[in-house]
Amino acid sequence: MPSSDPAQENRADQRTPDAVPEPVDDQVTTQHVLAVGRRKLKYTATTGRVVVRQEVTTDGKFSHVPKASVFTTAYTLDDADPATRPVTFAFNGGPGSSSTWLHLGVLGPRRVLSGDADELAKPPYGLADNAESLLAHSDLVFIDPMSTGYTRPVNGEGAEDHLGFKGDLESVGEVIRLWTTRNGRWLSPKFLAGESYGTTRAGGLALHLQQRHGMYLNGLMLISSVLDFRTLSFDEGNDLPYALFLPSYAAIAHHHGLHGDRALADVLAEAEEFAAKDYQWALAQGARLSTEERAAAVAKVAALTGLTEDYVDRVDLRIEHMRFFAEVLRPQRRTVGRLDGRFTGWAHDYAKENAVDDPAAAAITGAYTAAINHYLRAELEYTNDLAYEVLSVDAHKAWSYKEFENSHVTVTDRLAAAMRANPHLKVHVASGYTDGATPYFATEHSLAHLAIPAELRGNIEVKYYPAGHMMYVHEPSRVQQSKDLAAFVRASS
């Protein structure tokens, strides 16, 4: 029997879908000044979540359905001409990473003081002005993809549509279109800056933005690139990564003194030549390799990597990267970092085959997490009681590559198509020698196989740094990288 209690009826009405409030943007703006040499840059920071909607037509009826609240932080220089002022959209990778690393590591107007290998800062860490910020040359928009930072689905929606290759491109691409439109920046020079999986995203977005929104970019900044996952996947029958990781193994061994007083450039030249030619040939021979040829290959790999010949022989010349991180300093009872092999750590069991933890990630995560949580609330005045997800393990686990079923993940075809359609698109690539996650020689391989004409090869520039995945945690690399990125934006605008 229906209730006659008005209070009960009112509570029931509040539980209906109609009672769910319409999501709204919650952005805040603050004013700041950054000293860059003798210049005083006055800029506006706009921080918060913007509601992203999807056009839906059902039974001939159109609706603009809210799907997600995406967290962004934008820095725009005051009194600049938007027609000539570049804008850079930046994001990190994971998948499942917020934009914290590029934001507070190298690009933004403030940077975290995290220290470096063998000289880590101690809690509670600190922040400083970044006089080398790209803001001196470009407005900046940092984007946190779904389930990272403060980005969440709106009430009643799920995250799964965004947690995959295609959905991610559509979601991030819509944020870029929306910001560009609302801020009147369609005639501004436009750039994407991505790190790690963010380079996969950037390569896909270059074509997606052209085809879906007619937005042609001036340049891509690809930091610690992964454009073709086949170069990184140690799958049965895929020998390519063993060769492409070898120069990075040699660089890490060199950093830890396993090459004596040899110059790094000499070690890398030897490793690259062997990896490109004889090593790949030896791996391809399989059982056809003679005893003498095998012994020579084993000796060469051992000398370059700092591993013993016995170990190289036992793993059949094929050194998987997590094995290397556990093995190379095993006699010293240390492990080395995956993100940056300059970092070392301890293990609880030195008999394990693979490295369990990443000393590089452990060394810097606390500093970046503390810094972003303080900075957003105390300096940019944005408050939110949600947890700021610097790295979302759940998002990473849920990520879908269904578009690549029965194939390996790659965006080399998309990047090449974007460059052929837009011959003015320039590409800056930054690689760290001691990066054990996205090795520089694997990046070179992917770039060499882009299906672009010879006359477009000059649109690509590659810069190298004596550090790892986040090369900017190494102070000399950070300063040089900032100069390189600024020069690229100036030249490509």
C-alpha cells in the first residue's frame, strides 16, 4: 500500500535519477609571478575539474551527456597575444599516471626538490621556482587522464570507457579541443608533450586531433618514448628487445664502474654497433650458432653488460630487463632501478631471479606526491577531499588494448600518417641513457621505421641525457633538457 507520509515521499523523490545534480566545472584562478633571468613573468594559473560531455543520439533525439570531470592545471602568460603565443598540452603515461612528473619535474613554473641518485632529499621535501620553465616560451595545460589526479567519472558513469587506447584518445582529445575553443586558441601554435605511455598517447592524438577535430599541431615533445610495444615486450619468440635493451644495460654498467675508465661514448658506440648487427644475427641463428660463434657472442654480451659469461650463457644470450636489474650488482648485494639504473636499492632476498622493487621509483615518488598535494591546495588554492592519484594501479590494471587484438600495440603508423598529412609537424624526442623502462635504442629503432618520406626525416630531432626515464631528476640533465625543449618550441612555432 502506498505511503501517505509526505516526508517518506520526499525522500523517495530524492533517490530518483532526476535528483542527481548536474556536474559543473570547479576551477579556480590565481595570479603569480616567476622570475626568469631579468624577466618577471606574470601569469594566471587555472586549476580544477572540467566536465567533459559526449554527444549521444538515441531514437533520433540528441543529448549532450556528461561523462567525466577531468582535472587540469593551466598556466597562461598575462598580456600575451594568443594568436602568436604557443600552448603546450602535457601529460604523463602509465597508463594510470597523473601529469605530476612533467608538471613539477621540468615544465611547470614550480618544481619539486627531490634530490638525485645517492643524494636524495629527505621528507617532507620542498618546492622551488623553476626559472627554466617552458612557461617562458609557451602556455601550459597539464591534463590528468581518467582515474588519475582528481579526474573521475561523473555520478552514474563508469571509468571503463576511458581506460583504454581508443577511449583515452577520445577523452584527452576532447579536453584539448574544449580548452582550445573556450580560450580562443585555435590560431595559437599548439604542441603536445608526453612522457612514457604519454608518448604513445601523443602519437595517437596527433592523428586523432587531425581527423576528428581538424586540429593540426606544430610539434610533439616525446620524452622517454614507447611508440611500438614490440620493442619492449620480452615475449617468447620476440628477440628484438634483447638487442634494443643492450646499450642501456651497457650505460648502467658504465655508471656503476663496470667499464673501468672507458668513456661512456665509447662504450655506447660499441654496444650499439654490436646490438644492431652481430647480436641480432646471433639471436636469430638459434641452434645454428656454432660453438665458437656462441662463445664469442657470450663474451661480448658479458663484457658490455658487466654480467658474468656463465650467467649470459645460462640465460641463452637473452637478458630480460627485470633479471638484469637484479643481477648486475648482485655481488654487491644491490639492485638497480628500472626507471633509472643510476639508482640502487636493497633486496630482502638476493637469490631472487628478478628485481621485485624499483629503487628509482621508490626514491622519487614520495617527493612528487607530497609536492603536488601541497602545491595544489596551498599555492593554487584548489581544494578537494578526493585522493590525488599520482599513480593509479587500478587504472593500469584495467587498461584495455582491445583495438590491437592479435597484434602488438604501436602508434608508429598513426604518427607517420599525421606527419605525412601535416608536413610541418615537428617531433622532438628525449631519451635517457640509463632508462631501463623505455630504452633509447628501442626508440631509435621505432623512429627509423616510421613510414615517412626522406624529406620529412629532418622534422625529427633526438636529444640524449646521462640519466633515466625522468632524466630531469638529474640536475644537469634538467637544465639542458629545459633549454632543448624551449629551443624546439621556438623553432617550431
